[in-house]
Amino acid sequence: MSITDMTAVEVAAAIRAGKMTAVEAAEAMLARIEEQDKRYNCYVTVDRAGALAQAREVQAKIRAGELTGPLAGVPVAVKDNMCTEGLLTTCSSKILGNFVPAYTAEAVLKLKEAGAVILGKTNMDEFAMGSTTETSAYGVTRNPWNTGHVPGGSSGGSAAAVAAGECWYALGSDTGGSIRQPASYCGVVGMKPTYGTVSRYGLIAYGSSLDQIGPLTKDVTDCAAVLEAIASHDEKDSTSVERQDTDFTSALVEDVKGMRIGIPNDYLGDGLDEEVKAAVLKAAADLEGKGAVVERFDLSLVEYAIPTYYTIAAAEASSNLERFDGIKYGYRTEAYAGLHSMYKKSRSEGFGEEVKRRIMLGSFVLSSGYYDAYYLKALRVKALIKKAFDEAFAKYDVILGPVAPTTAPELGYSLLDPIRMYLGDIYTIAVNLAGLPGISLPCGIDKNGLPIGLQLIGDCFQEKKLIQTAYTYERLRGVFPSGKDQEINSPEPDEKEECRHE
Amino acid sequence: MANIISDETIEYVGILAKLELSAEEKEQAKADMGRMLDYIDKLGELDTTGVEPLSHVFPVQNVFREDVVTNSDMREELLGNAPEQKDGMFMVPRTFE
């Protein structure tokens, strides 16, 4: 077994035991990226020199006994919407094509404190707006299971990098499913924590009331270890929640006896692929066999989550993205006549199509005359959706369902019809509206050889129940194949556009 | 399509959004926004009378801290990202004659 096939926690243990060094780990991973990332395009930026320098520093601290944690010395990939001091941070947008932050996002700092080595920045949908990583200004990322298919999005580069063995784990961000859905499409584990658990300081905002950073990993053990490292109460994020129960690895217990699991009938209806449905129900039956109490129930309001989400997210995006004005950072147009013309031309040339579509929609729903009818209406429906979940969690510990209606679509398919792409978020999006934690983990492979994801949703602050249920299921399921072993399925990709930054 | 977006509306939204769309982009934006609003209109099926808008999922309050400087002087690093700078300041186009 190559060391790139090990899990993050295994690599850290090997480094602690002196079987390898953090520098060797970084070198092995950089060599793998060098060898195969032309094929997948998981990374926007690879920081070779920086990673090796960090690895030497971390190794010295491990040797001195200053770093002893479960992730010390392990290289990580970071989604390109989290600021990294001195390292290009593009949000996969032309408008931030030359942006080098002066500070590092709090979640990334937490990882560095735990001894992580930052390999580079992963590709994403521009400003996290998309479900396929095809709206990136720096080329599409390809699914390692089959390069003719998308990796999902918006954290597609992070999910594909984990699946392709181009990092041991990665950070992503999830506004409407952007960690869980690509994790599902790429056959890896992805978790969106309870809103407020991980600081958003230094995360370039899309929909601030919905955005949350979380891990993408090879297994549930790594997921718990990473979440434990990045969870923090941060005064620099006014929505950060102070929690005492962030020892998530303590929930890695193989036991679901008496765990009350509800399956929403609404998550098994029209539009759900039969193979996905069968795999998800099989997982539920497996958990029932281990002593969980599994029931079907009606969650209600499911079809209202997507229009509610797109109203709120577009409104917040239109406000958050006002800061890109061609003055303080980022792209400025060449020719203009006065200040306002400079603003408009810089933004129109710097933003891509999907970003402009959402800014326009957001500006409209916030405009006078429409604010009550659209924006406030959506916030009222959000309250109803939250209430529906509250009622469900009075009866159940965990809600179980699919992550997405299908496995990964082919490249190009989703972009033909934005609303069809939005509908793919139906099972993930309400979780963000209600601030809940959710985890995605692989539960099967369809007839085309693409992975199927299982989603577990918990009540606010109940990550441990999710981790315990996911860990138990993972043990029952057994080893899941790695995406990088499936390359035989893949057609040779066309020459990709060369727009990588080095 | 129930929602017909007029040229005037797209023009106005473009001003709010600080975006300059080409004629072709405007037509596309009219169609896209109309379709999205048709879809969003589904929320009208729900009676939300008496439901308070929920902007934050937890009942959090404003967070206050002492007004003390905690960061260091990062003027050079911050100006380093500016498209144009002069004498330690951001350069902007002339705003009045």
C-alpha cells in the first residue's frame, strides 16, 4: 500500500511513531499531485515550496514533543474561498485572480495549530455558486471515479482531491450542500457542522447565514478528528457559538442500539434514482439490524426549501459581493469613464455568468417593493422549515436519506438548465436553512460504477449522534473502494485549459 | 411564464447590482429571472400569516468587545492587493471635476 492510500489519522500515527516524517509525507503527496492533477484539476494553486517549509517546521515540533495531536504532520488541501496569508486565494473567480490575503482564515489557523501542512488551494464553483465545479474560472474539475463526470460542487476540488489521493483530507464549505453533495459524488466522507461551530472568519462570504466550513475525508474517524480540530469559539465571527462538547472523536463508538432513525417519505419520492434509493434503504436496514429503531415519517415542506434557499442565498450574495469594486483588491477593468463606470465594468468583466445571475436575483428580491413579497416571505418559510425539523427531532435522533437524487452527472449536463441543477440540492439545502449538522458517507456504487452517498442529519449540536451512527454504519459496510482505483472507467480527458497558477 | 421582466426592471436591477450587461446578457437575464421568480412564487402557496421572519437560527444577541486594537499595522500588505495605489492610499478614478 502506498502511503497516499492511508487515512489522515494513520499518517499522523506513523509520523508520531517515527516511521516517516512530515516532510516525507508532504513530498509523497506533492509528487502524486504533480503526476496526476493535470488529469483531474483538483487544485487551483499548489504551494510546493511553502508546504515543504511548513513540513520541516512541523516535523521539528513533533520531534520536540510540542505537537502531539492526531493530525500533526499531515498535509491538507484547502478550498480556495478560505483566506491563506501570502497564498493566492481566488474563489475560482477572475475577479480575485491576483488576490493574496494578508491573513489566514480562523479554521485554517486551527488546523495549523494542530500541525497541518497546507498543500494548496482547491478548485470550486466560482464564489461557491454551483453544484458541479464547472463554474470555476480556472477550468472544470473531473470526478476521479470517471473523468467524464462532474465531482459535484461547490467544494468539488476538495472532494475530488480526497478521492484521487491528492491529499489526505481537505476543508470545504457548505451553503446548500456544497460539502455533502461532492463528497457523495466522489465516494468520500463530508460533514457540515451545526451553524456557528466553525468560525467563518476569513471565509469569503456567499450566503453568510448559511455558510459553514467542514471536513472532507476518507473515513468517519478522520472526519471527527478534523472537526474537533477546527471547531472553535471565535470573537471575530459574531455568529460563532460557544460550545463545550467539541470532543467529537469521543463519539467514534460502534453502537446504534436504540438510536431512533427517521426516514422522510418526502426524501424517497419522485425524481430519486432507483439505485440510489435502494442503496440508502439498504443502509437503513443494516443499521436496523444493529439495533437502531428505524421508521418512515412525513417531514413536510421539502419542496419549499429550494425556492426559500435561492431567495435568501441570492439576497445575501448580492450584498456580500458588493465589496468587489475594483478598488481595494482584485480585478479592475482597463478602460472606463469615471468611478461608476469603473465599478460596473470591473464587476461585469470579473464575475462569471452564474455569479451575475445570483447577484441580479438577489438585488431584485431586496429592492423596494419586492423585499416583503420575496425576501421576508422566504425568511418566514425558513421559520416553518425550522419548525418542521424541530418536530422531527422530538421523535428521532437522526434523519436518514439520500444526499442527492442521482449519482454524479456527466460534464456539461447541469449547466444547460440552472433550475434543474438547483433541484439536485433538494435533500441537502433545508439542513442549511435550519442550521443543522449533516454528514455524507458512501453507501454503494451504481451500475455505471459511480458512488452513492448516504446522508445523516442531526438536530443542532448533535454531531456526536451523527458521528456515532456514521461510524457504526461504516464498520458494517466495510472498506469502500477509493476513487483513484477506478481510473480504468475513465475516458482520456481532453487537454484541459491551462490556467493553473503556480 | 407568469413573471415577465421588463427592460426597465432589468435596467434598474443592473443599477442596484452595479453590473453592466450587454444586450444579449440582458435578454438572458430577463428570461432567467422570470423563470426563477415563477419558481420562487411557489412560496405563495404557504400561509405565513403571523410567522416571524427567521434571520438567524439561534437566538443570538449582538456581540460586544472592548474597543482596543488587536491587529498590527498591515498597510503595505493590504495596499499590495490594490489595482492602483499612491502615497500609501488606494487610487480611485476622479470622482468630481
